[in-house]
Amino acid sequence: MKKLIHKFAAAAFLSSSLMATASASPVLEDPARIDRDNPPGMVELVVPSHGAKMNGHLYTANGPGPHPTVVMLHGFPGNEKNLDLAQALRRAGFNTLYFHYRGAWGSEGKYSLRHVTEDAAAALAFLRKEGTAGNMRIDADRISLFGHSLGGFTALYTGAADTRVRCTVAAAPADLVNFIKSASSETVVSTEAQAPVPGLDGYSFADLVSETQANMKDFDLTRKMAAFHDRPLLVISGDKDSAVPLADQIPLANAATDAGAAPFEHTIMDADHGFSWNRIAFMQKVTSWMQENCQ
């Protein structure tokens, strides 16, 4: 009986110790206590994808872990990196992986929308392999996705295809098929649309349009929402978003509701595409929802 009591006491102590290493308010506060043997850190790394090396880094969380891990998926071309959110998620107890797709911002290979979806799957495979090997405090069974804009498209596309993903968060997700259907031909053939996008390997907005047109059925996110039945999903939108209008995001949220995604939430904020003037509230929403549903 004494051994059993000691066992439960030790388990309770370990649980309280691990909780003490996290932030009470991860968006605004550093951890109350640092595990000096396993402190927060950053690992610079390369993520392999189809023979190419993608540049990235992993923010490792406080404590021995293994920790739940979030793959951060950036948009088109990726000027907004959401690394403030990645840091907040780390303070909340998650490892966070940030990387550049093939052909983006110095990563090897060619950039394309198809490669973006393949690269997200490659990042998941990389984390699972490293976690299974006991590396970088990664829990191979608790890996989630966060994506913004085109990254939101990629998070939904990848999360729908991979049922092992613990949960999915899509911020201002770009429904490319719906957008392409409404885009004017004048916009697509304009000089600006034809110009290579800075940061990408010769890829243009016109290339994005033509690639989407060639893959309309596969890239149709609304049809893919059925895969989120009984799976955690958060869509977060800004009602002042001019890049991906709210009206283009609502059909995705409605499809997720109809599919029975659970727990599911569609949060609409007073915000633009980058949640620029509501940044703290945006990060608080994402971190609190992921703490509740993704750990």
C-alpha cells in the first residue's frame, strides 16, 4: 500500500513539475521555471523533401518531453512567418517547426503549389522519424499543423489527407479553387501577375493560377472537409481581410460544420489578413485552443 501511495505521489509531483515549466499566459509571460537540463532552445536543421534540402529550425519547448509539436506553414510567398506565434506555442509546451518549402527563400529545389503540399507531408514524416528515434524531444504521435493564408490551404489539404495529424489550425485559409473561379482574366495576364514573386524560385502569381486550374478537383478544399469528421479543427478569420476575403472562407467553415469536424470552431476577428491590430488576441486564441485540443 505504501508503495502504491508513493507511486501516485511521484506521478503527481512529476505532473506538477512539468506544468510548472510552462507559461501561465504563454502569449505574455515566460515560463515560471526553466528546466536547466532541458531548457527551451532552437535547433537549426534541414528537412528532406524529394531529394532536396529545405531550410528550417525547431523551437524546442521547456522540459524533457517528449513534447507535442506543431508544423508552421507559411503563405505565398512567406513574408509573414508567424514566429511570434511559434514562440508563444513553445511557451505553451509545444515544439514548433518552421521551414521554407522547396524553391522558397534559399531552400533547394523548385517551387510549385504541388511541391508545397508534398513538402508539408515531408515535414510531418521528418518529425515522426526524429520523434520515433527519440530526438529533439518530439512526440511522434502528437504532431499538429498551423498554416496561414496559402499555408492555411496547405494545412487543410495536408490535415485532410493525413489522419495521424493531431489537430489542424488554418488562419485566413486561401480557398484557391474558389478564388480562381472568381479571378478576372485581366488580372491573371497582367504584367504584375507574370513577374516572378520575390523569395520564390522564378514562380509567379500567374503560375499559381495556372497550376490551380490544372488541379481543380484535387485542390478543392470544400470537398476535402469531410475528412475532418470527428477531428479537431480551428479556422480563424479576419473580417477586414482583403487578401482572402471572409466570404471566401465561410464556405470552408460551413463544410467543416456539415462534415462533423469535432471539436470545431470558426473564429471571426476584427482583423486584416495578418491579424495586424489584433495580434495578441489572435495568438491567445490559437494557443489556448491548441492547448485544449492538440496536446
